[in-house]
Amino acid sequence: MMRWYLGVVLGWAALGNVSAGAAELQPAEVFVIANRRLPASREVAEHYCQRRQVPRDNLILLDLPTGEDISRADYNAQLVQPLREALKDRKDRVKVVLSVYGVPLRVGGAEPDEASKQELAKLRPRLQEIRRQLAEIDAHIAALEAEAKEDPPGALADTLQGQREQRAKLAQQEAALEQRRKWLTQAESLAAVDSELMLLWHDKYELRRWQPNPLHWQFPKDAQQKEPIVMTCRLDGPTPEIAKRLVDDALAAEKVGLSGKVYVDARGIGYDPKKDPGFGYGGYDESMREMAQLLKKIGKLEVILDNRNELFGVGSCPDCMLYCGWYSHANFIDCCRFRTGAVAWHLASSEAVSLRRKDAKYWCKNLLEKGAAATIGPVAEPYTVGFPKPAEFFGFLVTGEFTLVETYARTALFTSWMGTLIGDPLYRPFRVKPALKLSEVPASPRGGVPAYGLQRKMQMPP
């Protein structure tokens, strides 16, 4: 089950600039990284450069592991350091870094330092002892409850109440120690390689959980950044042929403009802004409904909304150009029949854990195999807040003002986190047939609040 957070959101109330405000993204601003150790990786990269007219010297070959995972040490030594060296004289031109088939998908967690290891050595026995005490008191409470059913309460009720209060105190201690243990072990410091690469030029930032994304459309425009943020994307899939097809399909769709039907698979979850600032299940379900309304009533697109808990069935979504739904965790359902250039995204916790594993039922892998040209997914547990809001992502996409990678960069809240975008970064499916004006795309869900400052609340050491 995907987790989510409804804690205090610190005050970032500015809604940001709704104008595009930037020059059109150029092929010369895209830098492609491929794995020298895997010939197919170079083939995909060269295919992309040729089809999109990316300069050949924008192709950077690196010696990387050939699997989908890379350790944190190897990420720093084999990917970040040589990539910085290759690009240092062109830093101001690097707008996009595109990973291709063969470049690892996920970077491992950081190792605890020596001081943390020493504290952990003392903390773990304490945690084990508290858990032993909890097990003992649970057994005692169970025995007292069984006895209370046989005899009148009397003094037994007071004993039982005292045991329950003692258990509550122990549980509180256990929770605090477990939180501290996770902090010391650098838990949740793994990330998608592409999300980590957004901070290519940044040093010594906190690796636990996430960092804010200053490219997000609601990020305060006067916030100072020491180093630029890089947009990232991935041309990848179960096979090199599928990875190459993503750019071929994008180019084909751009010529005439993407057309077809829009399918939105919400779940009928109610949304109360007083209880959910927009980052829980209700907030994201509401954003899907708002996406459907926005694209249908204002965008005049043919939209099919399913607001029941049940998902679209196999083959029930013909002529699909856009799809967004949830929540069939790691259990792909072949519901869509895609038009060339379709953008499809299933919001769930593990859908980009692997793009290559045979017989895996992750949505990203299977959506690409079934013909989608672009998708989004997490490489590990993202929390709901780790996803773009559906109404914002698809709303900005159909304006035709932004490429795929710009749309994702405008709507992903975090860097150094779990999400990855798969597709041709320069793909602009609605350039010739825009469905919305930029000013018509509102913040979603209505009544929610911007998320900036959230990462600070969740990253404070216990």
C-alpha cells in the first residue's frame, strides 16, 4: 500500500508564474548519456541523436554497471564525476540530461558514517529490549482480557488499564527509537538515477528522502539557487528496439498532433481540503477528476472518466492517446489500445522498479511494451506526494507550450527522489493542436496548498 503524508505544510503560498517565460528547448541543449559497456546502449543513444539532430558531441559514453542498479559509491565515481568533467565547459548549455537504455535506473542508499554506526550499535539493543517488553506485555494483556471475560471486572479492570497505559508508553519509545534508527541508517536515501541527476551540479545535500524541485511551476521565483537544476528523462524500455521506438513514435505524432481519447481511472475517493492539503489519496483522486473535467469541458477533448473503485477492464480503452489511473499495484491490466505517441501513466508505488525484468507486471514496462510512447513511474516507494498532480501534468502537456521533459519538470515536486520520466524529452504532442491555454491550467486539487517546505518537515533529524 502506497504511503502518504498529511503533516504540517510550511507556508509557501505563492502560486508561481503561469507564463512559459523561457526560450524553446533546443536539441543542442540535450545531452545524452549511454553505457560504453553495453553496445545496445550506444545504439539507442546514436539513434536518438540522429532522429532529433542532437549534436554528436552531446553524446557522453560512460563505463557503468549493465544492470538496473548502481551503488551510491559507483554513482558518484562512475557517473557524476565523469559526467561533470565531460560537461564542465558547457555547463550553461546543459538543460536536459537524457539517460538511455543501459544506464542504471536506480541509485542505492548512502552508507552511515562512523559516528552513526557507533550510535546504532548502542541503539539496536535498546530497541530489541523494548520490543521484548512489548511482546511480554501484549501476552499479559491478552491473558487479563481472557480472565476478564470469566470474572467480574473489579480490581482486574484497574490492572488491565495500567498495563495498557504502560504498553502505550513503550510503544511511543519504540516509535521514537525506530525513527532515529531509520535516520542513522540513511533509510530512504536511494533514488531514481534520473531524479538524482537533476542535482548534477550540487554537492553535499541531504540524501534522506527528497530535495525540492525549483523548476516546479509553484516554486517561489525569488528563491536563490547556488547551482542550476537539470531536467532529466530516460529513453528506455524492456528492449533497445522499444527504447528507439519512443522517439520514432514521438516524431510521427508531432507531425499531425496527437489525437484520440482520454481515459481517466479515478476511484471515487472523497476529498476534504480541511483534512488533506492535497497530497493524500483524496487529493490525488480529486486531481484525476479535475483532469477529466479540465480536458473535457475546457479542452473539448473526448474524455472517459471512471470514478468507481474498479479499474478499466482489459481492452476497454480503445483509441487511447492519454491515460491516467490508479491503483493496481505492480499488477498491470491491459486496458488501453494506444494511438501512436500515447502518454500513459498509472499512479502506484512500484511501477518503475524494473523496466527489463521478464514477466514483471509493473505498469511502466508493460505500458511501453503495449505501445505507449511515454510514461512516469517510481523506482521505489514514492509516497503520493512524489507524483505530479494529474490535472497539472496533463493540463500543461495539452497546452502544447512545453515538451514532455518540461512538463514533468514543471509538475514534479521533488528531486533526489523516486520518480522517473520515460520518453523522448523533446516530444511535444500538442504543439500543432493545443487543447488549452496556459492560463486555463489551475493548481490542483482546488483547495489544496503548495507543498514547498514539506521536505524540511520530513527531513528534520529525530
